[in-house]
Amino acid sequence: MAKETWTNLPESKRARILEVAMREFGARGFSSGSLNVIAREAGIAKGSLFQYFDDKLDLFATVSEVASSGIQESVLVGVDLERDAYFVALAALTRNWLQFFRANPLQRAMAVAAANELDPDARAAVQSVTNEHYLSVLVPLAKRAEARGELQKGVDVDQLVAMTVMLLRHLDSAPFNSHTDPILGFAEKPPAAVERIALDLVAALERAFAKPKRR
């Protein structure tokens, strides 16, 4: 956890350090990311980082938490988690998700770097943060769908949430990185085509898990 000295910094200074750290870790990952570069680009002494954070991993985890919280806030815009049916909400989340990562290359690079981090402690620190954000939204949404009778009888809610997480994790990188998706070729398609296919995948999940609509 970041130290109290970090929370006491002016917001503008924290924002600058976070932006620089996100850029460095996004480009090089945790293992190769340089604290010297982060300090220099942020205009602070390297020793100051250790006044704010326990170590490099603490900084990496803090950057990941801020990035993940910002992503969650952005992708939930226009989504009513209390009233929307599961797949209505998921379609809206998917649109927002694609738009966010297309418009925010720093967060996109950070997500890719975190997912591909070789250091097991760093990878675990980041994934615990992102997993918490995924589950805090999707598990209650899926359980409400089950209680309202939106899902087929006998559906395993955990499997539904797991498939949803896999889809979203694929969509934060595949449309922006060549060769990530050798089947659908997201990176070679224009944004409108990517969104259409992504929503088709949401519809495939709906066919697999949702109770068929009466005609």
C-alpha cells in the first residue's frame, strides 16, 4: 500500500508521477521498467519514490489500482447495474470497453504489460486488483439475473462470469495488437467491425446462458 506521504502530495504531483509510471510500465513492464526513468520524467529524486512507496512493486500495484478504478468508472457510464438485464448491461459494457481502450493508449499498454508480466509477484499483485474490479461488478449482476429468471435453468453463474471476464480481457488487447487474435483478426479491422463482432460474441454468450425469449 502507498504510504501516507503519497496521499498527502498535491493531486497534480500524484497525477504526474502516475502518468509517467504508467507510461514506463506500459512500455517495458514491471521487470524492465526503470525507477530512474520514472523519477527523471516526473521531475523528482529517485529517493522520493521510496518516501511514497515501500518498493517498486508497491508503485506498480498502486498504478494498476488507479488505472483499474478509472477503467471501471468509465465503462460503467450509462449502465444501470440494478435494473439492466445481464446481457443488455454486458453489451453496453462491451461498447464502452472498446471505446475506452481505443481512446486511452496508456491504460491499454498498462493492461497488456500487466497481463504479460513475467514476474509472478508483480503479475499476482496486478491481477488481484483487476480481478476484484471485475468480480465486484459482474458477480452481483449475474446473481441478480439468476434471481430474476433471466438465465436458463441449471446455468452455472460462475461459468457465465468467467466467460465474460475472458471476453473482456481479450477485448482490451486483441483489437490493438497484431497477431493477438489469429482467428477473428481484430487488429486488422476498423473499429465499427470490431464492435460488431464483439457484440456478436456477447450474443453468443446470451444464446448459451440466457433463457430463450418468448415469441
